[in-house]
Amino acid sequence: MAVDSTNRFDPDGGPSGARDAAAQPEFRPYDHPAAGWGAAKAVTEFMIGKEKEPILGPRAILKMNHENGGFDCPGCAWPDSIKGIHLDICENGIKHVTWEMTHKRVDRAFFAAHTVTELSGWSEHDLENQGRLTEPMSYDPDTDTYVPISWAEAFELAGRALRELDDPNQAAFYTSGRLGNEATFLYQLLARELGTNNLPDCSNMCHEASGRALQASLGTGKGTCDLADWEATDALFIMGVNAASNAPRMLTALAEADRRGAQIVHINPLIEAGSRRTIIPHEFLQMATFHATRTGTLNLQTRIGGDFAVIRGIAKAVLEESTRDPKALDQEFIDRYTTGFHAYRAKVEATPWSEIERQSALTEAELRKAARIYCDADRSIISWCLGVTQHEHGVDTIREIVNLLLLRGNLGREGAGPSPVRGHSNVQGNRTCGINHRPDPAFLDRLAQVCGIDPPREDGKDTVATIEAMHAGQVRVFVGMGGNFALAAPDTAYTVEALRRCEMTIQVSTKLNRSHLVHGRRALILPCLGRTERDEQRGKIQETSVEDAMAMVHLSKGMKKPASPHLLSEPAIIAGIAKAALPQSRTPWYHYVGDYDRIRDTMARVLDGFEDFNRRVRLPLGFRIRQPARELIFLTPSGRAEFSRADLPDTTNAPGTLTLATIRSHDQWNTTIYSHDDRYRGVKNLRTLVFMNAEDMAERGLELFDEVDITSTARDGSTRSVRRYQAIPYDIPRGCAAGYMPELNVLCAIGDYSTQSDQPIMKNLRVTIERSR
């Protein structure tokens, strides 16, 4: 099978349009500090020039990420400052908020003027740039348009579709991570009272490997560090993260670490702007004097997928050092708190340096330099993101990270531990509050006891399995709570076809996106309040809670008048669907929606760590969910932290092929495209591109902006191609290439997912690249 995609969106599954035909693409390597005046200029142009929000925009900045009445940034999940910084913000966060607060509207007149077929040819940027959705809409196949529908009619239509299923497992309930904790709890309660654990979420595509690896090694699915640890550590190892774009507020922590003398090692195929130096916008003196601070001490430019070999090499150097200096290991910690050390040591000693060098694309000397930093540091943190997880061996790599931390007792004490970087605002809270297709039996027992339901016990379907089931006609109703499923998922053509085979698709959204145009036989668009907007229920302003990447739970309170009087909150939408789908339900759905404290009271009885929820969440910085592993309590079968001993994976390429990773540009957030520029990589007016090593380009006779065809080969032998992308020479290891998601998701076959985590391997696609014909 071959799938071909062009530069405009193909209704059968291609990427979005990615450049203005009237403007020429530009490329000029970026050598300025991250953030600083470049970010200030970009924010001003976006807020005032593009979105025309000169008053509400600045007001929102002063409310974002503030306790006591502020709202949580709907962008990344980086923790709010524990120091009470007045402007705890970043460029992408401001763009995300301003994008949500836009004055533009997508109303019934818009839908009447544009058919779905017409809109399907628009780019992702152009779709979302139309503005906020204003009222519920239903797809009319006779006119190929969305038409207005009342909330009562929409709920009845959705409820009937769910009631009439032959089996509850013919429904799937997806969430993107933007959902607050209270709505999350109601959402999973709806699914489980209906009778299914089909709760796929974006974690299935992003950090599933992290959860499984940490659970196996430490007995917890989360990292153990908090922001105070980042402020106390002696060494930070940052892996597979583009900090300046994906977690921009991390730059503050990196700059502060450098000032106090901590070492910062970045491990990534691309040397990103955030790994060199920065000017923090809220540090006014540094801004005024153009004074930059380092954000990196050492860059290790591994090949794509070589992270395991890097960590194995550092561990090998540490173990060799321990034969000369016993203090290189924390033997007391190892003996008291771990199991499997001797077998792990034997595995590392049996791994030759030559193979570590070959798989990592780094020299022994470079890896020993990193090991020296690790050994010299009393306390170390290792942090990672999707550059580590979206591989076949993602779980093994993260377990190897834990192995390295255990060697020197870097766990259970200030300034040390594993610290995964979650990319979406409340994706960790979604998992904590019940969005899990493989629920814990103890959680289901408490849910049954407290909520009076009989939840299903068999595992549900994750993201890939849901797509396959829709494609096979086994899932007939798809509910998407936020996000842009059609483009976020792998194998775009296959996913599009799967969604179109559904009886009904229901999308709860704030803005128009691709998933509204790729729909089932019947389709609903249900517009909801944004994070920035006031949520008033029965005369009382409500607050919702979110959990950040470091397990801190705090309240978020919208400040802006809703974009339309017809918008409902996410809890209200869930309750409306639930009442229609479960007419005999004894769950007090509307009672819950009338006051979110009532939801939190129930959550406190069901969820571990949420005891006394309503009081604790109103503390100045909220509260941190207890992490047993942080206290050296390991909920593993052995009761100890468990060393793993996986073999080194093969990351090398077959002759003539390259390994391609899908990445985000700086001017996008997940599938939301703000512009066709990528300032930190020096690109303007181009998204249909591929970054390549200059020698790999020369070998193929390619020069800057030459058009190329990229073809991936799946495990089953099928191929998928994109045509007429433009090649850009970039500082990336030989044999490696990179390009943007969601455009290149089409190259990841539905069957190409990790057997360890079930995550699509979007950072490890085997491709050929040749000049376009």
C-alpha cells in the first residue's frame, strides 16, 4: 500500500497547507539567545497585530499562572513558580491564551457559507484562525454543512447514539489533556457507568512509555521531582526536549541553575536554541542590558533513538570509576533500597564501548565527560520528553535512566530524581483522575463503592486500538473531549478513514479544526468554555483544578466574558450527554455541575492523594500529590526499586535510508499552527520541509530548498509518501532527519507502535529521501 500526500490537505488523509504561495521560504540559522527581545517582539506582533487584543491580552498576562484567582496557562504543564513571580509566563503561553481570547467568531453564518468539502481544503492555520465556535452544530449530509442545533437536541442525539449501541465497547471517549480534573472525573464516570474502559488519551501517544517504565522500576507512574528540586540540584540532564518551544518556562530554571554553578547536559539530535543561552523576559535588568545566561554546559548530539546508548555509556563509565573510587556508587543506597544490581552491572560490563559509540553516534570521550559531570554532582536530575518516549525501546530507555539514577542514590532526596516533562496542561491530571484504558482494580473498587456503579473490569482500548476498531466498524461512536484527533494521531489517511466509518463523532471544542471536517455519518460540534473564560453555574463563579508535570494540584479561575452566551462548561456538557445516555442513572449529574466543590468531595473519596481536596486545593500553591517513591517506598513486586537489564537496541540505518523524527515548530502548539515560521530554527514561511545533515544532502545531490519526496516503509512492508517537501541543511547527525508534525504523521503507519508502550513510534520512522520528479 502506498499513501501519497501533497502540500494541501487531501480529504483522504494528507497534511495541511504549509506556506503562502505568494511568499518565498527563508532559512537563516538562529544564533541569538532564546526568549528575550525576540520573544517580546513576537508576542507583541501576535497579540496586537494579528489578534488585535491590546487590552485583554496584557490583562490576561497578569492573571496567568497566578494563585488566588488566576487561571492556569492552557499550554504546557510546567509548574508555576514557587517564588511568586509576577510574570510567570512565556511566549507560547501568551500566544495560546491570546489565540483563545480572539475576537473572531465561527457562527451559524460562517457554517452556512462554507461546506465541509470546501473547508476540508483549508490549512490548519486557516481553520483555527477563523475564531471561536459559538453554538452547538450538527452535520447535515444533504447540504454538506453544519447547521445549528439546540443543546437539548444535541444531548438527545448524542445520548440516543450511545443508548442504541449493541455493546458499550462500541463507544470510545478520547481526551487531549486540556480537560480540568473535575470534568475528567465526570468524563471517566460517564464512560464506566455506560460500561466501557475505552478511554484513549494523548498520553497513549506521548508519555505512556514514561508511566510504564517508572511504574515497573519505582512503583509510581510519575516523576518524583518538584520545582524545588530543580532549584537545588547540582546537575541537570535534559533529554529529547526542545525547551524553548515545548516547555519555555523551563528556561528560567535552566538559567538559575547555571548561575548557581550547576552543570546542564542536553542530549538531543538537534542542538536547540534553549540548550545554549537565554534572556528571561521577566528579568528586566537582563532584558535592558541584553545580558544572556547560559542554559547548557554540554550538548551531546546523539543519533535519533540513541538515548539508551548514551545512558548506558554514562553508566558504564560510572561503574568503571567505582573500581578506582568506591564513592562513585552509593552502595549503601543500592543495598538497602534496590534489587537486581549485580545482574545490571554484569549487563553493562558486557556491553562494549565500540557498540555504545556506534549506537549513540558519540565518542567514548564525550560520554566519559558527561559521566564525570554526573559523578562530580552530589545531586542529579534526569529529565526527558517525547524525544525519548516515541521509540520502540522507549520503556527500556527510561528504565535505563532510572538505573543510572539508582547507581548514585539520586532518589528520595532534595535535588535528585527522574523528572519527565509533560507537554500538555493537564494531561497528567487526566491520568490521575481516571482517564486510563487499563484502570487499577483498587481504583475501580473505590469508584464502585463511592459512586454506586458497576464499572467494567476488562481493559479498554488505547489510541491506536481505538483507531483500528473504528476502522473495522467495532467502535461506532467517538467522543473527542478537546484536541484535534484526526491530525494528532498516526497514519493520517488510515485515521481519517476510521473516523468516517463511525456512526457518530462528537467533538467538544473551542475552535474549528480538522476533526470537525473528518466525521462520522452523523456529527456534532459542541462548543465549550476556554480556560480563560468565566465559568458561572447557578450564579456562582466556578474554579477547576489542574495537575502540573510535577504533581502539584491547584485551582484555575477564568477571567474573561465567554465568547458566546451559548457556550457550556465541559462538566455541563458531560452531564448533559450522561443524562441523555443513561436515563436511569442515579449519579447526580446536574447536582455536581451546580457546584464543582461537590465533584471534588466525591473525588476526595475515590482518588488516592485527594483527601480533604476542597481545603487543600485552596492553599496558596495548592498541594502536591504524595509520591511514595520520593519517600523511598516502592510499590513494586519486590518492594524495592528494580534495576532493569535490557540489551542495547539497534538504532542504525539500512543502506540508503534515514531515521526521521517528527517535531514541532516554535510557532505551533501541538496541532495548532500559529504561523508557518520557526524562529529558533531560522525558518520563515515554510512547514513542508525536512531538516537533513549536509553530507546526507550532498550524497543525494541536494541543495537548500530543493524539493524532495519522503517515503516511509512500515513494519508490514507498506509505504507512505509525501511529495515536494523542501530540504534544509541542518546540524543533525548523519543518517537522521526531522520534519514537522502533524504534516508528517501520515508517514507513521498505524501498525508501527512500540511493543513496550503501544505508543506510535513517531520519532523513529525509517525513510528514504530523494529529489522530487
